[in-house]
Amino acid sequence: MLLATPTRIRQLSADVVNKIAAGEVVERPASVVKELLENSVDALASRIVVELQQGGIELIRVSDDGEGMLPDDLPLAVASHATSKIETADDLFQVRTLGFRGEALASIAAVSRFHIQSRRRDSDCGYELECDGGRPSDVRPCGCPPGTSIEVRQLFAHTPVRRKFLRAEATEFGHAAEQFTRIALAHARLQLTLTHNGRTVHELPAEEELTGRLQRFYGKELLGHLIPVDSEADGVRLWGYVADPSQSKSTRKGQHLFLNGRWIQDRSLQHALGEAYRGLLMTGRYPIAFLFLELPPEQVDVNVHPTKAEVRFRDGQRLYRQLLSSLRNTFLSRDFKASVHLPSQQAAKPPVSPERQQELRLEFVRWATDQLAAALAPPSDPDAGSVRFAEHDPLARNAEFSRVEPAPITNPASLPAITTHHEGGKWEAEGGMPRPTAKPQAAMTTHHSPPPRVMQVHDCYLVVESDEGLTVVDQHALHERILYEQLRSRVLHGAVESQRLLVPDPVEFTAEEAAALIEHSALLTQLGFQVEEFGGNTLLLSAYPAMLARTDHAQLLRDVAGQLLSAGSQPDRRDLLDGLLHMMSCKAAIKAGQRLAPDEMESLLSQRHLVENSHHCPHGRPTALVLSRRELDRQFGRLG
């Protein structure tokens, strides 16, 4: 057997050290673009030009009109850990620049063909230096404008293995353009230009407001849905813009956080952002945000990551609370109604002739007549139609129904009163609500009701006339939001009423479900449930939430157990409780396909104004869509 020859400890050469450092700092061309742009910003440049070829693989050139460098500084610029940004270790705790380690240029020069030109404004000429694989040349005088220009050619030319791992040209350019965008957003007062393969991609003038940059990068549509945010507490300012919940992404790519002009990633702040949008976005969707933090540099450590993308705050919880409370207070003052915008047909089609307009009107009248006849059909016919009115039109003289007055609501928040169940092929109301009663036809002829204001479509949606136009309400989503807000309010105030059973109900569970329910019995008590062990995998349910009286409690408890198991071994109590409230409100809410009596429709609609965030269900789906009167007039050609 061969024994390994013992090796001696040796100090690595500067060339090897720089190549190792390059592996941390220089991941791809975008890393070079980021470092060079940050150096230009630190040099107090007012104009920066970025030129790329083949996604930055063949050429990256960054030119600025900043301070420039002295000729003696050029060799030090490509030396390892040489910088003008810091002098002592104490300076690391009050960093006011974007770059400070002093290893970026040395690392870049070690894995490319590097060329730098620089001239100070008070100098008659500039100076240049070249590096090939980290070996610098002598400094030579040259002609160049004031500022600094750095060329990086054939990235990873001396490390071909790294070069093979680079992606396609378009992919690499996309990453480089993203770094350019971050600097442009963080420093709107800079004049910036980006070109790729000789074509100008972005030419950004200096701007005083961030909105100009946002419009250029993301378009007018997103800009119109942005909500300004601005708060200051204990010397920390948070400002920027967040998007309306109607604008979201499937990833966190739309979340831009900046700290003192530096783009950062922070899980705590991203979590606070997600918490602020809880209940406003659907599961799997993430908010869009452009937020800027300004705080004293001694309150943050930016020296915890080679690329300085992650930072460590001295008091991260305070920033978390400030971000969460600022956004929630901002959202409380806004109405997130979802509007319907139908595509304009006038631009795509020639004008409709008068004859065709008359045909369309007649066709619409026939359709409306059919729908009205279906709505006024006797309720004993389960196939009478899918459109039902909450109030009856005077044309309904031949229908054997009178107008049903809404039942008095003693407790407007008592939504379980409108819960319905299916029996004998018909949907009947529970909770003592009156059903339409038949009256003689003669009585109907003397009764005149106002025109319809609410109707149910497909046993799923409520169509409501409003001052704005038409509002289409999702009955399940709205009821779910109301139940969620009621449950949440009562849980927070410790006022969840429980209904005790005269005889406890034994419920069978799996071993995991039973263990999870027993482990979280205190949490279940907070929600209004009371369970105890009975033997084996059977638990006794002795009480349930009184406001969910008409729910299948055994099945609801099984769903609660599933939620507890999916939350993990050590779930956060707050997140777990909120998730259970979401699930319980969803299970107990009226379902799509469930017919409602006229008074039930009115009861449901009257309560949407009593809860917060009634415009979205707890899972983020809109509860209503608004079709404005102007949109209707435009579609029917009534606008001049």
C-alpha cells in the first residue's frame, strides 16, 4: 500500500491568491459590471457609459467622468487588498462607500486581459496600465478625457474551465443588464448609458425623481399601480414605492431593496414585505417593491458577504417592524378594488353600421328577455336558469311571488345565518330566514317593486348595480374574507365563543393527526375547539366555535390536523394560527354553486363594508370586479 507523501505548508503566490479571490468575486460578466459601476459611483462620477460585447464575455468597458487616479495609484489599483476607501479596522463599521475591500480589480485583472486609463481633472494627460492574467505592465502616459475607463476583455481567458460554465450570450447580458438597472434605480441623478454589441439599450438622463427611472424600466402600466411609502423613525428613513396587489410576480425578482444606495438581499425584510401583503396576494405570488433604507452606517455591517449583497443589521427587528407597520398603515387608507377593462374593439374593427347597431340592440333585448324569464321561473324547478334576482321587477306580475323584504339583521357580523345546505335537489336556507311565499295573482298586480339591483349568476356570482357601474362579487371569496376577519378579531381579543356538546363526539384520526391535535390543544382552545384523548387514535370533540355551527366539525378538525402537520416540526405560532384561520374560513364559507335567497344576498353584501380588506379574500383573490359605467358606454359605442 502506498502512503501519501506528507506535504509542507507553503505560502501561495499572489497570482494564485488573486485567482482564488476571483472565484468569490467574479462569478460571471455581471459581477464585473457591478464592481466597475460601484467604483465609478464611489469616484463621484456624474456620467457613466457601459459597453458590452457578447454579453460581456468578450468585452466590458466602463467609462466615467469621476475623480480619476494619479499615475502612482494605477499599480496599486490592481494589487490585492489595496484601497482608498478604508485605513483602519474601525472604518469597517462605518462604511460610506459601495466598494471597500480592495480586491475587485485585482481579481478581475487576474482572470482577463485588463486595461485601465485614468486622468485627474488637474492633470495635463492621462495614464494607462495593462494586465494580462494578473501581470501588470509599466504605467504609460496617454491621451484620455478626465475620469477613468476600464476595459475587461476575454473574461476567464486564463481559466478556460470557468469560461465553459458561462451561459449563452443573451443570458449573460440579461444578468449584466440587471446589475445596470440596480445602479440606475439606486442613483437616479446619474447619467447612464448601456450598449450591447454596438446597439444602445438604455440611455438614461439624470433625473430628480425615481419615478422617471421606474417608467423607463418597467413601463407606464406598473408606474400607475405604484403606491408611495415614506416613514422615518429613530434616524432611519424608509421610502420608495410598492405595487398594488393587482401587480405581482411568481418570484421575488420584483423586490428591490436598497440600503444607503446599495442593492441588498435580506430575508427578514422580505418576510416583512410578504407579511404586509398577507391576504392581498394569492398563494405563490410575490409583491413588487422598490424600497430604500437610509440609516447611519455604524448600524449595519456590510462586510459579511464577498459581493456585499447581504448585510447584517444591528437592530433588524426594529427595521422589520418599521417596514411592516408602514406598509400596513399605507394599505389601510387605500381601496384595492379590482376593475374590469374590456379590450377596445373600435381600433381593431371598422365602425359598426347603423343597421348592424340596430341588430345588436335587438339581439341584446332578446337575450335580456330570456334571462328575465329564466329568473322569474318558479323556484320549484331546479333547472329554472342560472340568473336570479334579489328583487323582482314589475314585469313579474304573472310570477306567483311577492317581493321579499330583507330579514332584520340583529347581528350584522353573523354570517353563518346565510349558510345553506343542499337537500332533495334544492338549496334551502337555514337560520330562520324567510323564503319567497306565494300570493294570489291579483295581489301582484297592485304591487310595484323598484327595478332589479342584485342578481345571482351561475349560483356563484352576485351582480350588483352601483354608482360606478356594475360590480360582480364572488360569493365564496367575500364570505371567506368576512369569516376570516370575524375569527381573527375574536381570536386576538380572546373572545371566541365555544358551543359545548351535550355528548362529546368521538372522531377517528390517523396517529399523526391525533398527536398533532393533542400537541396543539392550547391553540385549538384559542380557536374555540376542545378535544381530549379517548383511546387509540380517537379524540373526543366536546366543543366547537359557535360561529361555525353549521360546519362539519369532524371534517374541519381533520383539516386543522392536516394544516398542523404541513406546518413543520417547529412552526411559528403566529403563522400557524393565521394559516388555520385561513383554512377554517375557507371551509366554512358558502361555496360556488350554492344558491342564495334574496335576503341572503343582501345580508352578505351589507356586511362587506364592516370588515377590512373586503376587496380580497384571505388567499389574495379579488372578491369583486368593477365594470365601470364608462367602460359599458364605450363598449356600446355611446362615447363620442
